[in-house]
Amino acid sequence: MSEFGQTRRLKDRLIDGGEAAGQSAQQQRRLTLEQELGRPDLKDSERLDAQLELSQVLLDLNEPTMAFGVAREVLDAGIRAARYEEAASACQVMYLSEQPEAMPALGHGLWLALACPIDPELTWQMLRHLVEETPPQSDGAAVAAMLAYFLMEKRAVGAERDRLIFLARQQVAEVAERHRGITDEEAIGIWIQMYDLDDVDVLLERMARILDAITPAWWFDREAVRARFSSH
């Protein structure tokens, strides 16, 4: 018993030491990024990348208010520079910061993920966040889950495609079970048809209503983004 207790305490110290080392490394990375952002010759694109990473580091360091503020700057800069993936990533940081405007930030990130062909995995993550935020009996989770599935089928490529499609199919099954207690594949198919979840246009219309509900005011001009994006 004595030996077991000593082993347990040693294990705890090793875990604590590893966490402390990780925090120390993140603190050092924070200082490096802050120094880099102080360079007068820093290009706008380099500044945006450094700010995005800094917001993520601040989140890891449990400084959510600062993380939100830096990410908000990245969103604005990303929209101006038509770097929509970075803008969506900044929205995810703001959402994860759990600040008062976290849900509107999620709404902005979801809009970008749907309107722009950004990294499919980031799109999956944003839709997953919405599923997790939605009450079990709400149709919103079903809409988000089915959109994720359709988008992974359409946009995912290469080695990641099978993995993302698998995750999306699994999520649809999870939502069907919590929404109506459905577990078998045939019943899931009926459930999808019953709630018009197999029509992408209908799903997008319903998602637009969800986004308007969680986003009281928009932080950028969506029509300008659409026009800019469609011109490329």
C-alpha cells in the first residue's frame, strides 16, 4: 500500500510538471508573438497570422477576455483582406472564450463556414459547436448535423474525406437518437425525410433563421463578402 501511494504521488507530480511545462512554453510563445507584433516592418498578412495564433495561445493560457479581444481584431482584418478561413477561426476562438458575445461569434463563424469554401474540418467543428449548443428536442441540431454531412461530402477531399464523412454520419445518428429516440438506420432515413433534412436548400433556409436568432447584429457586411467572394 505504501509503495502504491508513493507511485501515485510521483505520477501526480509528473502530470503537474507536464502541465506547468506546457504553460511555460505557451507563455514563452505569447511573449514571442507579442514581440513580433511590435515590429514596425511587419506585413499585414504576417500580423493577421500572428494575432490569430496569439488569440489561440491566450485561450490556452486561460485569458479568455484578452483572447476574445485579439480574435475580434483578426475577424475584422480577415474580412478586409478576404481571408475568410482566418476570420472563421477567429470566430471559433471568440466562441470558445465563453464571453458574453460568444454565441454571436459562433453565428458569424458559421455564416463564413457555409458561405465560403474554407477548411472542411473547421466547418465541421463550427457546426458541431451548434449541435452541442442546441437543446435535444430542437430541430436546430438536426439541421446542423445534416448540413455538416452534406458539406463534408461536397467539400472534403483527400485522406481526410472518409474521416470527416464518418464523423458527420455518426453525428447525424447521435442527433436522431436524442431528438426522437431513433437508433436503427432505416428509422433514421425515415426521420430525415419526415423533417425535410434531405433537401439542402431547405436546410440552408432554416440555418439562416437560426443564425439570425443567435446573431442580433452582424459585425460585417455579408452582401459585400458575397460579392467579393463570388468575383474570384
